Amino acid sequence: MKSLNQYWQQRDLQHVWHPCTQMKDHEANIPLIPIQRGKGVWLYDFEGKAYLDAISSWWVNLFGHAHPYIQSRIQSQLSELEHVLLAGFTHRPVIELSEQLVRITPKGLEKCFYTDNGSSAVEAAIKMSFHFWKNHHQPQKKKFVCLSNSYHGETLGALSVGNVSLYKETYGPLLFEVITAPSPDAFLAPKDVDIITYTRQQFEKIKILLEKDADCIAAVIIEPLVQCAGNMRMYHPLYLTLLRECTEKLGIHFIADEIAVGFGRTGTLFACEQAGIVPDFLCLSKGLTGGFLPLAVVMTTSTIYQAFYDDYHTQRAFLHSHSYTGNPLACSAALATIELFEKNAVIKNNQAHIQYMKTHTEKWRNYPYVADVRQTGMILAVELMAEPHSQTPFAWQRRVGLQMYREGLQRGILLRPLGDVIYLMPPYVISETELSFLIDQVDQCLQQVALNIQSECA
Ligand SMILES: Cc1ncc(COP(=O)(O)O)c(C=O)c1O
């Protein structure tokens, strides 16, 4: 007799091909978890087992699952209009959302171009940057600069400007070439160099590359403050400030990809605020709709917009589109999300969570195999390594992160480690009791996995 969970697992495996997954793992090794419903930070399977969603379902969920206010805003929009194409037509939610986005993002970003996922926003920003220079009679400005260990999505353009080999290498022959600068990753800073000096040193390296090829470079693309998919590596905001000054001086666009870090993840509403910068392009998605519906936006300046604005016959327009661009339901979810930030003083109130996470995870630094515990705002990461002192990673075949994942599931928490990096990125509605539960469970997982490793080595 099959359990309810098994029933859904088996039906799923007949036809569903899951993202970022070796499907064979699900047949034996790693049972698929069918989720029936969610409430707040909790997800429930078909047999009622609860999992605390410690990673906000791939970083999208800000205010918990099934949030009643976001639900109600989507429902009332649903009774009026589900969708209309955004070419030649418009609607209230997209107009209001654009006004709100311009109001809350760094000053100077005045135009909103919508897509429906993060990767497609990155594609649009790259195309816009190239096209801007073309419209300005500089078609040779077509190179893009990215950082080592960066991640900007999975479509071919986004993958080209990313640098995580796990996702990129296989498709190398399909991708365009980019200039890759060493990242300012604080974890890689030599122990005897202070963070400011190190940040300046890393900046000098990209500056040399930018100066050398400024005539051919369209834009630099960067994830402000945290390289999330690149194992939650973090760096100092000074790097962004210096880089922005430099790109402005050299006539190179600055694309800030805040798809993962936007909407409060780094402690401020947008990470760029911590560096006091305004990019030429700001890409947002994930938290934009509170995790309810797919939506993304490229925000840009009037200067960029004007390069495309002309009589039709000049053929300068940005002829890029997606069928679901600016979907009214998704825009309503985004409007509700922005309202919740303000109504509940979320950025201010998150400070207590940030401090709690910091205080209660400090001891992990002394645990076996912990090479680093780092935090930027609401993102806390723990890096496990075979030899923390020499920063020697575990052989990837050992899948230490997977052991943490399994231990977490047994204890009712959903972690999805990046390699051997465990991180907490919970919805902001998490209570102190829930946060305490989460940290206790991760603590137990860390201890259990360390024991497993020690017994494997014995
Ligand atoms: C910084 C960054 N950019 C782009 C993307 C791609 O977004 P999506 O998965 O919606 O295509 C991601 C996804 O994790 C991301 O972290």
C-alpha cells in the first residue's frame, strides 16, 4: 500500500523533469518531496510533515507562503483582468508598479522594461546595453565584463556572462566570449591583508582590464555584495563604489543584477544603496512578487531610454518582447509586496533577525570542517571544507552538502546547500521561535555530518 507521498512521487517521476537535478537521484537516493500546501515559513507534504523553508524557495519568498494580503491582491486583479499584451496596450497594475519601482529604487532609474524571469531580464539588459552603443554609432562596444564566480542565469546570454563552471562548462561552445575579472570575494582575501586594502587591490585588477578595452566594452555586469549562486561569496561595498566611478569615467555601462539580493536580502532594500551607487541598469526578479508569480524587470535611466527614442523609420527601437511581459496578476503581487515592506517597516524590523542570526551562529566558526561563517544582512552562509585552514574543499564526489540536505529534511528544515555551502535565507516573516528552531536544527546537522565524515575517515 503506497503512502500519499509515494503516490505523488511516483506520478511525478513519470513525466516531470525537474530543474537542476540528476533525475536518477530521485529514484533511489534522494526522495522527491511532494508539497501539498504552505503557510508562513512552513511547507507541508501530503502526509502533514512540515518543513521550514530556510531558503525561501530559491530566494523568492519574502513574506511566507500563502500570504493572505498578496493572495487577496492577486484575487481581486484576477476578477478584473488576467492578462493583456503589453505592446500597444497597458493596464493599471503595470503603470502603478512602474511608478512604485521608480520611487523605491536608487534615484535616476526611471524606466521599467518587464520580462518574466531573472535570466530573461539579464538578456534584455545585455541587449539594451549593446544596442545603446550601436544607436550611438559605437557598434564595436560589444564586449561584456563579468566577475569570476558570478552567476546571472541559465539562458545562453546570461550563462555567457556568468562564471560558475558547474552550469557553464558543458555549454561553452554555444556561448559568447566575455572578459572575466577576478572577484573581490572576501573569503579569498589573504589573512594578513585587511579587507579595504584587499578590495582596492581586486578593484585595480578589473580597472586595468576596463581601461585596456574601454573602446570595445559595452558593460560590466555584477551581483552587488553577494555572489549568491556562486556559493554565497560576499564582498565589501567599496568595490561597487570604485567600480561605478570607474565605469562612469570610461563610458562603460554598469549592470547591477539584484535579482537575488534585491528587496532587502542584504539588509537594505537594494544592495546598491550600501555603496551609494546608481547603476545604468538594475535587474530585479525573485522577491519582486513576494515569491508568488514570475516577473522580472530591467530598470534604466532616461539617458539609455533616449538612445532608443526616435521616429519609427530610424529603426532605433528596442524590439524585444516576451508574451507575458508585465502580466497584471504578477504586477499586482509586486504592488502588494512593496506595500507590505512599508506597512510593516520590514527593513527596520529585519535588523533583529540579522542580529539574532549573527549571535547564534558565531559558535559554528569553531566546529569541525567549518571554513567560514559569513553574513550579509538576511543571508548567512557556512562553508564546509575538508581542511578549513588551507581552504581545501572536500572532493565534490563526497557530496557533503547533500548530507546536510538530508539531515535537514529529517529534522524538518529545507536547506538546499550550494556544493558544500549551507546557507540560511529565510522569509522575513520568520518568528524568533522559528529562527531559533532553524538554527538549532542546522547546529545538529553540522554536528551529525561532522561525525559522519569522521567515521568515513576512520
Ligand atoms: C543573481 C542572479 N541573476 C539571475 C538569476 C536568474 O534568475 P531566474 O532563475 O529567474 O532565471 C539568478 C537566479 O538564481 C540570480 O541569482
